[in-house]
Amino acid sequence: MSRANNPNLKSWVEVKPGSDFPIQNLPFGMFMTSQMTSRAGVAIGEYILDLAVIAEAGLFDGIKFDKKDLSRPLLNWFIGSGKKVTTAVRERVSDLLNADNDELRDNAELKAKALVKQSEAQMLMPVRIPNYTDFYSSKEHATNVGIMFRDPANALLPNWKHLPVGYHGRASSIVVSGTPIHRPKGQTKADDATAPSFGPSKLLDFELEMAFITGKDIELGESISTAKAEDYIFGMVLFNDWSARDIQKWEYVPLGPFLAKNFGSTISPWIVTLEALEPFRVETPMQEPEVLPYLKFEGKKNFDINLEVEIIPKNGKGKVVSRSNFKYMYWNMAQQLAHHTVNGCNICVGDLYASGTISGPTPDSYGSMLEISWQGKKPIQMPDGTERKFILDNDTVTMRGWCEKDGVRIGFGECSGKILPAI
């Protein structure tokens, strides 16, 4: 395990109790301020360590990579330099922020330039996403949806336990946390209507998901095994795959989601590395029937990541409507990437692979309003006296995720988006 994960490490930068960003985390992101253009940074407590400034000062000179990559507008170039480099940079940052290290701690001028308050920075899209795939890998979610829309006795389709079901989505409409989303418009058809109608979605939903980002390319025709998959995964983000349920219901046969999904998805700005998540590995749920050989794996491939979703009305008090966990995923990331490439599909640095809605075994752990309100039959009561079956205009949905063990909390920050009225 990386020395940067040592639970006893302390930083000379103040990190308040309960912070998502202790010295054991050090997630990567892109930011800018009114005084500086976009550049790479690492979160520590309430601050961002400006990696471009650190590189210019020569503090990364012992690591062989193009230091200009830290001043580029996206992390793709840096991530693409390989895990040997990115891991070395994370460990060097850990050393520089260590309470016992005076290199940066006692250099007042450099410290003033290198540390930026998160409250004074604007977080940007961390990567350019060439391709986006959305999986459907929560057994509890797939079962709930199957019960609602099909025979409860056969809630899962015949293929579901044999392969990680997925589809390719639109990468260009993925936006960083804090970016508002307009309510989508499209065709819908009521059950008792003879023809479809056009207008804004009335059943707008969130989907609680996580996503991983790849850090290596493979060529067309190549495949990645489950044993090698994590070599290609740089890190993870929170992901809200907004969904227009009424539009989807009408359009998805025979080819699947289209307008119901491509209007927008939201990601958290900080990419938490797999190395930081290493202490939080857990077993994947039992998979029955036995999977085909290319989907078999060894070791702990799931991660114990607590998740929650809060709905915040305009000028109102928010309410947490879901508390779930990434550990419930039936299909793990190694299996997803192995399946994705087994046919020779090439992958690129920065590709994003979403988990699909993450639901747990109990109603308070469901990952969408479709399930929480059970198709609107069980409305959620809000603190201001209103109720929610689905998401209303001017509601903000905020997702949070964190791991906690041995007194260390590794968090993802927030994945937040406000729904504006349809244009």
C-alpha cells in the first residue's frame, strides 16, 4: 500500500475534522481563479495545492514527465503519462504537505503562491471525455425497475446476471458540478392517450451513480482482462445521470435511452485516485450463476463508499432522500472494463464509465426518485411542507460520497446541479 495512505499522516495545512480532503486523499482536479488561468490542483483541507506552481518551483524535478502538462486546460495529458508518474506525483505531494516536511511549509513566498482557498477558486471539468458508457450494474435497482414495469417474478431480464449491461451515452453534455441543467423537452405518451404529445418532461429524475475514468489507451482490436483492468483506471468521481422518465418510457423501445438522457449528466470535479481508495476494498456480492471465464476475477474489487442524495428546494431547507453505498454493485469495475473491451473496442485516456443507478436493499438506500417514490405513489415530504414525486424546477440535487476507516475520511466533494425551467 502507498505510503501516502498511512492513516497516521498529518499535514501542516489545517484539515478540519470531517473534511473530505485529508492528506491521505489528495484528489486531482482542474481549477481557475480571477488571477490565473486553468491549471491542475490537488485538494487538501479547504485549500487547493497549485501543481503548476509546484512544478515551476522545481519540486517535481525528481519525476520524469512533461511539467507543462500541469498547466494545460485538462488533466488528460497528465493522466496519460501513466500511473508510474501520477502515483509518484501524488506521493511527492504527500511528502510536501507532511507536517514534518519544511520544503514548502517554511517557504512563505512559495506557499502563498501555491495554496489557493477552494472558496476563491472555480472548479472546472477535470478531463476531456472522449467517450461515455453507462452501465446498469446494481441488482437492487434493476430488480426494482423490473418489478415496476414487468412481471415481478421475472424482474431481471435473462441476460442480466451473465454480463454487465450497458449503453453508450453522449459525452458532450456531461458537465461539472455547479452547472445548471434546463428541464428537457421531448415526446411523451400517456397510457390513456391515442397519440404522443410534446413538451417539458414532467417526471425528471436523478440517478445516483459513480464513474471511473481511464488513464491509458488501447488500440482497436485489443482487450483488457479483469486482472489488468485496474491498471487502466485512474480514479473515480460522483455522477448524476439525470433522467427524464416519461420521455424515456416512450422512446426507449427498441434502441434504448436517447433524449431522456443526453440533455445532461453531472460529475464531481475531484478525481479520487484508485490508490487513495485502496484501504476501502470489499468483496463483490456473490454472483450466481457462475460468470463466463473472461468475467472471472480474483481479490476484492468493490469499494466501501458511502453515498447520499439531498434535494434542496429554492430558498428552502434540503432533505437527504437516499443513503446508499457503492459496495452493493453486482458487477465491479474490472468486470465492466473487461466486458467493454472483450470484443476489441478501443478505449481512450479520459473515457468515463458510469456505474448505473446505485440502489441498496432498503427503500432509504434507493438511488432514484423513480424507486424512492415508487413511480410517484409514495411522495417524499419536504421540510417546507411540499412533496416530491420527482424533481421540480429550481430544485438542486446534491450528491456526496466518502469512505471512512481508521479515523481517515476519503471524500469526493459534492456533485451538485440545479434544474432550471425548460427553455
